[in-house]
Amino acid sequence: MSLIGFGVDSGGTHTTCAVKYADDAQKTAMMESSSTLADSRSAMSMRRTAEWIISRILDLTQPGDECCVWIGAAAGIMSTSTSAFEQAFEVPLLQLSERNIDCEIFIANDAVSILKSPPLHGQGIVAIVGTGSIVVGAHPTCPDGIIRRSGYEWPVGDHGAGIWMTFESIKMVLEDIQMRGSDAYHSPLLDRLCDYFNIDSELYSSIPDSYSSLARVEALASTLARAGEDSKRRIAGFVHPSLFDLASISSSAGHDPLAARVISGSVRIMRADIAAVSETLAAFTADNPNSRERLPLIVGGSIAANSSYRQQLEAAVSELAYVRPLQIIGDAAQTFADLAMHYLRSNARERKTIAKGFDPLNQILRLQ
Amino acid sequence: MSLFASVVTYSGWAGTLVSVAYIVVQRLEARHEKGQKEQLSRVLAHISTEPVLLGADAESSRTRWPVSTTRNERIRGVLIRAAAGRQPLKQAFRKIQDFECDERELMEAAHALAGSGLLNFEEPLNMTSVLSLKV
């Protein structure tokens, strides 16, 4: 019999799973699936993801093993939204029961899960910059539960995130054309966007050159407006590596200052959200500004893991009064596996504390 | 004489015995009291270090949140949230009407928190004054 901690990071576009064994000599495993539990995707996608997660548990455990699975999902987990998860896991969970595996499964919002995980243990700030974006923070002195900025799905919130960056790229190109004129206009960013979203240049061969740039931007806008179920993944996918390539001054594909402006715009938005959360939380710790706590900050998400973005964000956050130097984790599956192992090694009282939600909008759902 | 001496001697012994018994009882009581105090201080220390609200019961929190803070802490919390959003004082007043705090008391609280370094606002303070956090 052995202890096994599973960490699952189900983001806006894909799901990763990390496995941590009590015996640290065993290597940590990482797996990836293209489906996700994110609430913006379909029920079918949720079921597929649930099956994939349970299959990973069945593959890596033996009868008699004790395991804990911590799932961080890019979704809101509150009392009204739990039934969708319960339905998605209902059938796959039967397989676990049949195999006699002692397994506890928890689902919480991904940022909330990082906040629960070591080293924060419920006290500090978490930012995620991936397909979507969110900043949350909590502190025992703050009676309101979680302080949050952004993370309200891309049509409303998610400013600064991957999907926002793609839309912002198109808007900036459009503004640039309107300012400089379409005649003889050239932008490596526009070319790359058209390539990525399959805007066929042949279609515009009959349009005079002086209008073709505007026509291409219009085609891009309508393509994005018609994007189907998989739109989020597809739209956000442009950022990495295309946008980062174009923003790099040493890029062989051609540098575009607009791309660099989009990235620095995202950094500014994330900095503002982190500042708002940290200043509010720190105010709860003491009245006097000089006595307030400086809070630890962990940043997750695929975009934050990019070295260029990381450098800019580190510099921006270093100006904030109540934030300690940030720690970037990128994909959070390993962090959730650490949390799962921490749960398994805790006594009954600590386990109860780990499994409790922060407030009515940030609950932790226990499936089994 | 011998009877008198015996009475004096025995009453002296009896007095000593009563005094010793009294001291023993006092010490036992003091030890018991000390034990109780230590137990109480352990409980209080535990409560004060535990993030009470983070671990609040989800079941009860569905209908009432935050579940346990003092009235003053809640007024302070509401003023911090209003100041973080650069909202006017009347916005904070709307949120504290549940716990019987009138305008005068809220303004006094805002003045006190400004004095201790938490809040900023333009004097003279009134219900339309915009609050902000001192950073």
C-alpha cells in the first residue's frame, strides 16, 4: 500500500495531470489531455476530461493504495455549479469503486487551489495568466473570504489573458491602419494573424492594394466572431509562440512593435489587478501602511511562464508596496499534486481545514 | 498549671495544623486555577492564530457571510472595501445598515481609521466624500 497524490490542472484549453508518490525516489509523472473541465466548454468536454482523469488514477494505482486527487479547474465552484461536475464524474467514479481504491477527489477553482497549496496555505496572492486571467488573494485578517479581480470569462473579463491579447492585436492593427492609412501598409503582426486564422490572401486579389489591409482585418474580425466551440483554445493559441516571436527584437520572422505593445499592455493590466488585490488585503493586516504585511505572490499559467513576459511582470510587480518577489509556477498540476500529498500526510483536523472553502463563491467540491 | 500548659501547647499545635491545612488548600486551589488559566490561554491562542473565516463552515456560510467577526471589524472591513474601490462613504453606509450603525458612528469610525493611517478622504467628511486607502 502506498500514498499517491494526483494534481490535475484543467485550464481554459487543456488538462495536465501530475503524480506525486510518498516515496520521493519514484519519478513524478506528467500527462496531458486536450479536453478540459472549464465551465465555458461543453458538457461532453467535461465528461471526456472526467473519464481521462479517472483512467489516469486507474493506470497508476493498485487496490489498497490510498490516493488523493486535487483538481484545479478554470471554473467557478459554488453550491449552484457542483451538479455539473457530479454528473460528469458519476459514471467514471464507479470504476474506482469496483477496483477498491481508497481515493478522495476534490475540485476547486484553479487559482483558489493554488492559494490552498503549499507554500501559501491560504494566505497570499495568486495570479494566473494563461488562456484566461484571474487574480485572487486571501488572508486570515480579511473577513470577506477571497478578494478577486478579473477571471469572468473572456467576453466580460479575462483582460490581459491570452484570448484578450489576440483580440487586442487585431484592434491595434486596425487602429494603426486607421491612423497611418491602408495604402502601402505593412505589418508582420497582420501577416501572422492572417496565416494563423487561415485568411486566404487570394480572396483579396481583386481588391486594390490600398484597401487590402483593411479588408484583411475585417476578415479576421468576422472569422473570430464566427469561431465555434473550440474558439477559446484557437484564439488564445495565437499568443504562444506567434505574438512572443513578433515582440522579440531579435526575431528572424520580423519584429513588430505592435506585438510588443500588446504584451506590455497585458503586463500593465495584470500589475493593476495584483496591486488592487494586494493593497486591499494588506489594509486588513494593519492600519498603519508601514506595519502592513507584504504578501507572497505566485503566478501560474502558460503565458506567465514565457521568459519575456516573466521579466516584464517581475519588473512591474517589484514596484508594488505590499507584494514580495513573485514566484512563477507555469502549469499548476505539480502544485496540486503537492497539495494532494500534503492532504494525505495531514491528520483529520488539518484535512478538514484543507477541504473547506473560502467563502460561498469559492467552495471546494468533494466528489468522493 | 499543667492543664493550662497543655491547653496552650495543644491549641498552638491545632493552630499550626489549621494554618498548614489552609496553606495546602490555598496552594491546591492556586494550582487548579493556574491550570485552568493555562488551558484558557491555550484555547485563546489557538483561536487567535487560526484563520477562523477561512475555515468557516461552508454549510452555514451559504446563508450568512462573513460568519464570525466583531461589529467593529465588520465596519472596518466595509470601509476598507469602499476605500479600495474609491467609493463614497454613502456606499459603505448602505452595506452596514444590517448592524445598526448610524451615519454619525460610521463617520467617527472613518475619522478614527484616517487618524490611524488606513483611510484618506477630503475634509470635511460627509456622505459623498470619496474614500481611498493610504498606501
